[in-house]
Amino acid sequence: MSRLLEMHANERTERKEVYAGDIIAVVGLKNTTTGDTLCDEGRPVVLEKIEFAEPVVHVAIEPRTRADQDQLHAALGKLLEEDPTFRVQSDPETGQTVMSGMGELHLEILTDRLFREFKVEANIGRPQVAYKEGLRRKAHGTGRFVRQTGGRGQVRSRRGGVRARRARQRPDLRIGARGRGNPARIRQPVRDGIAEAMSVGPVAGYPVEDVKAILVDGSYHEVDSSEMAFKVAGSLAFKDGRAGRSPS
């Protein structure tokens, strides 16, 4: 420690010694962060770290140019070291860099520091919402894929049931099977076809989540049926079922 300063608003007074209850600033420290305990080497003590609440306000930030990208990441890293209530994360679904803080004023001050101290040029805005779609009720769908090209054909007919799972469960796709027309070897291709169809929802094109699909019945050819036919039929059956027809 090189200097002890007593802080009062924008004024500071140098002190030679301080006591319990004094609020001071220390000049000369290195490799220290919020929550560290400073003590006499001869009388070591570690105080319990402060537990901070999770941030509640979020904004998206992006560099204005490619040249600002590295400078922005370095500046955000510096702010993270100084402020334990500040969070920065990358949204894997939208690709945005999201800053989180304890309030609007908190984020405004940090944003001002980015511009003023670190000379970072960036755009600030609202985070994008990663919307999802789901099914509200059970439905039946039928998918039939038949193609003959002169050689080996592809034949697959599949009837399936699709239903929504309970809300707030972990997104999942489960495939069950009933009936003698559902050999085990076709389940994975059908699952792949349904999963592919779930990537684009019927309402606004957002991914569909929380679905359980059951293969009810189907027919296939021992020679001409292929995994690709199973996959296409599974996709067609899901699209047919998600159209909203009630099961008969």
C-alpha cells in the first residue's frame, strides 16, 4: 500500500492510519478483487465473502466495426474483474453478447465507462427473444413416402400420434412405438425425420419443443424400404399431425 485516502464525495484526504468503520481507498494494490480480505501477515484472517444477488436487467451490446470487437471483449473483461454484480454472456441461440446488471443506472454507468475510459465504439439495444413453439393437444398424423426410380425403390408409410408434454419440462423428443408394423430398426430414422420437422414451427417458423411422438402403425417393403424413406415419412407424419387435427 502506498497511500490511504479517506473519500468524501469527490474530495479525498490522505490518512496515515485508519480504524474499524472507516471507509477508505487504497492506492498501490495489485491482483486484488472485490471480496478479498487484507490483513496483517502475522495475524492471518479471512472474512466471509459477500453473496451478491443475480442481475435483473439485461441489454445487448455489439461492436460497431470488426476493429472494435477485440477492444470490446478486453474492456468487458476488465469490468467483470472489478464488478462482481456485472455479468456478460453470449446467447447461444441468438448469437448476441448480453450484459446484465443490477438496474438500468448500473448498466448506464458501465456503458458510459466503455465509451469514455476504454474508447469502445458499440451499439446498445434490447436482447432478442429466442421464441419457441409447442403443441397444445394430441393429434394424429400420417406420412407416406413412395418413390420408384427404376432401380431399388423407396417405400414407407407411417401413421403416428403426436402430443404435447406438460409445460416447463425440459425440451425433449421421445419416440415410442406400438403395433407389429414398427420394427426397432426404423425408430432412429423416424426420430431423425421428426426432429428435422421440429426445427421449423407452423406458426412463425420457430423451433417446436416438448413433444412426444408415438408410432402407431405402418407398412413397409422388405427390399424397397430404406432409412431415408423412414426419415421422410416421419417428417411428413409430424407435419401432418402438427396441423392441428384432433385424433380420431
